[in-house]
Amino acid sequence: MRRTNILLAVLLVFIAVAALMTGADGVAPRLLFDWATGSDPAAATIVADIRLPRVLSAAIVGAALAVCGAALQALTRNPLAEPGILGVSSGATLGATLTLYFGLSALWSWALPVGAIVGAGLVTALLASAAVRTRGMATLILIGVGLSSLTGALMALILNFAPNPFSLSDLVTWTLGSVANRSLSDLGLTVPFMAAGMALLLTQRRQLSLLSIGEEAAIAHGLDFRRTQLIVVIATGLATGASVALAGSVGFVGIVAPHLVRPWAGHDPGRTLVPAALAGAIMLIAADMLVRLLPTDTELRLGVVAALAGAPIFLLIVLRRGNVRHD
């Protein structure tokens, strides 16, 4: 397992460096050299102020979504679970779009990320309250689906009443996901929440591994299921809400990344968290590189590329598990 983590970490560094050299005009290694040596002020602006925050944003968002997906799959014992299953992503997206709709983001630069975190926090608070009152994950998932449907309906209502085409464009763009034009200030606001959520999930590695033998058997071995459930829900809310605040809505990373690394972790849910985070970071940096290299008049959104790449893998996962019946 340690070799796997080292290999993924090396691959992450390699692809991050490659991303720093990659722009709309292709790959330019000289630009990175000029930035490192300080010989070209323009290179310093391009790399340090534009590309570095973008690469760091993709990495931290990918890691957060992947580790949340791995934890939720372990908790629910459902291989198709991911951060959006509990409605936290939808709540964060709703909070962000409300700041756009009411023009708060134009008055205060941090209104949008704060709105996303508040939206995720409200949904997480409701889920945490439900988690305390029920032990069954099926009930909690149904509550999450209901909250997701409600926030989705409210999102549709906001889009329907957008005051002008420009506002509608901003609202739609946010729901598609992107790490373009992010700054170190944006990272400074959101990374602490993502880091706190991921740290909490890592403290539950042993408990999540124990759940692989089944809920009742795990409880018989001393697992406090309700406490583990509550911690995972809160941690997922923190990390997912902050990731949406930084990059908008990005799907499928939370499903695909854990599945890619699970065989290397011996199918142990607890041991899957760290390699899943590394794989998620690699996936999202690679997707953002593809966004910048595609010869399109308008840059595609990261969430769109992630969905186009992740959806076929998701379908393969479902088919391999026999979840599709043939009549």
C-alpha cells in the first residue's frame, strides 16, 4: 500500500508540473524555467498568479471529492455512493447561485464561496440531526435524496427567474464547474474547510474498515456506528461544500477515483481513502489540462469534461456489478 501511495504521489507531482507548463498554446517548459529562475516577470505572472492557483484548486477539489466518495461508499456499503448522494453538493450550489442571483457576489468578492459553504452547512446540519435520530443508512440516504431534489427544484426556480441573460449565463456557468480564474485568496478561504473535512474522515479509517464485515458484526466488535455516521456526514459536508465553493459542481470524481484504487488497497475501505484522494487530484488536474488544450472557441467547463470522462466509467462499474438487468 505504501508503494501505491508513493507511486500516486510521484504521478501527482509530475502531472502538476506538466499542468503548470500547459496553456492554450500547448506545453511550454521554458515558461516554468523562467518562472523558477525569476528571469521573466511575465512568466512569473502567468505561472504564479494564473496557473498555480488553478492547478492547486483542481488538486484539492479532486482529493476532497474522492476521499468523500470513498468514505461514503464505505459507510453506506454502496459502491455507487458519492458526495452528491446526500444532497450536500446541491445545497452548496444553491447557496452559491443565490449570491449570484441577488448580486451579492458583485458587492463582496467572497460572497459566493461563503454562500456555498453556508448552503452546504445547512444541509449538513439537517443530515447530522437526522443521523443522530436514525441508525439506518437507507433512511439517511433517502433524506439526502429528498434534500437534493428540493435544492434542485429551488435551483430551477432561480434559473427561471433570472433577471437577464447575463445573470442566467453566470448561474448556469457556476453549475457546470470550473477552476479557471481562481486566486490564492479563494484557496485561502476554502482549503481550511476541505482540509478539516478530509482530516476528520482520515480519523475514521479503522471504523470504516471494520464496517466491511457488516454493520451488525462491526457493532458487535465495538464500533460506535452512530458516532462514525455523524462524523462522516459532517466531514463530507465540510469538504464537499468547500469544494463546490471553490470549483462549482463537479461530478463523478467521488465515484470513479475510489474504484480505480480499491484493488490496490486490497478492497479495504479504510486503506482506500489516501490513494483515492491522490487519484482524485490526478484526475481533476488531468481533466483541467484537457480543458485548456482542447481547440474550442469557448473553454469547456471542468464539470462537463469530468462528466464526459466519468460517465462511461460509471456505467462500466454498474454493468460489472450486475446492476443492469437484461430482459
